[in-house]
Amino acid sequence: ASSNNLFSAPYRWLVITSRANNTNVDLLHSSPILTDSDLVLATRTGDLVKLTELHKVSANGSMIWTPRGYYNGSVVDVRAHRELYRRRRDLRGHAITMSNVIQDSNTTRLHLPREDR
């Protein structure tokens, strides 16, 4: 999945394991599960299944584990915010590059005050 770039959007992943310190879970640490990824790790302990979101700020960064909830017959959501962009606002000092394109077309001129034209 990581070689085909399947951990990025729009793909969603649910990884189910019975132990938190599993060899397969260790493989996730070297995978490019970046901020736009949607990967939930479900760890079964007896009758309880803990749900944890995993992502990295950068490809070489450390894995960030965020509690999502648990399942004990019904799903209990423990997230502070349901929106992904609000949960992943902390980029831990990682610089981002962004561009902004403004088109000057006739339709945008209709919204400007007349004294500015």
C-alpha cells in the first residue's frame, strides 16, 4: 500500500490487530501515513476494541497516535472534534508551502464597489 501511495486521500484504512506491539504495526511506523491519511488502528483487548488514529506530519517524522474511541458492543467516540482538519492542526513546526491564485475576471468586478472601478 505504501509503494502505491494508497495511504493518502481518498483511501480509508481500518487495521485490526490483537496486540499493540505487533510486527505488522511496526511496519506502519515506516509507512508514509501523512496528515491527509485516514488510518484507524483497532486493537482488541478481551471484549474491548480500542480505536486509534495514526498519522505523521512529514515522511520522516514520528508517528502521532490519537485516541478515536472504543467498541464494546457499541461505538463510543472520544474525539474532541469530528472534523479532521481541526484534529490535525498541530503541524509541530513543519513548514508548509501554499499558493493562492486570484483571477481578475469580469464576474469579480461586479462585486467591487463602483468608486474603485
